[in-house]
Amino acid sequence: MNRSSKRAPADLEAFSKALRSRGLKITPQRLAVHGVMMELVHAGADEVFAAIKERGEVQITRATVFNILEDMTAKGIYARRYGPEGRMCFDVNAFRHVHLYDTRNSQFIDVEADELLHSVETGLKRRRFKGYSIDGFDIQIICHSTRKKQA
């Protein structure tokens, strides 16, 4: 798995290059959204919007934040994730990786589990589902934290 090609570009130059190569303009709004996403990693449009508004560095609407996140996902810069309660969020890492979904905190956590991904991929290559063609797969483990919150 080549993670580096799908990992979100962290520095401004790499991010600008990624935008240009996908036909997207570099705007203060896109830069603000990406800056917040690099901090949050997994977030919904409302969370990103709130963080940008709190910083006060750029004027942006909630709809614009959502549209930017959708564009970034459509262009393969970000990915989309769904929680069991139907909560949708965006993931700054578009490469295939395993997630824990903490049901108590409604939070996604990235997990390094290349051996699990490899096993599932190998198994799927040997398996056929009548009338269906596999486009891909996503592993999300539903769990809850066993740690007490720090006060």
C-alpha cells in the first residue's frame, strides 16, 4: 500500500501543488479548510466551519466549507467516513486504512493494520458475489473507549 501518495499534503507548497494538479484554485478559504482538517484529521463540515470562525482569519460560509470538503473528496485529497449513527465526516487521509469508531465519543481513530487490510484484500480476490463486482472495501471497527476521561 502506497500511503504517501494518498496522505494529505501537510505543507502549503505540497497542498497548493495537489490543488493545481486537480484543477482547483488556491484560495484563502481552501487553505483555511485544509489547515483545520490537518489538525482535526476527521471532522464534519460544522466542526471545520466552527474552527475557522473561531480563528477569524478568513470569511467563509458553512455552505462554502461543505462544498470545499466535497470538492476535496471528489478529487481524492480527502475521504468520506460514516459512523453507525449516520454521522458523516471527512478524513484528511484518503489512503485505505482501518478505523476504530468510538461510539461513546462519536470519534474516528486511525489504526495501522496493514496485515488486516492485506488479509481482507487477499480473501476478497478469491471470493465472488453473484451479480456484483467489488469496487473496494472499508474496514471500520465499532468500539467504545474503556479509559476514563481525564479531568
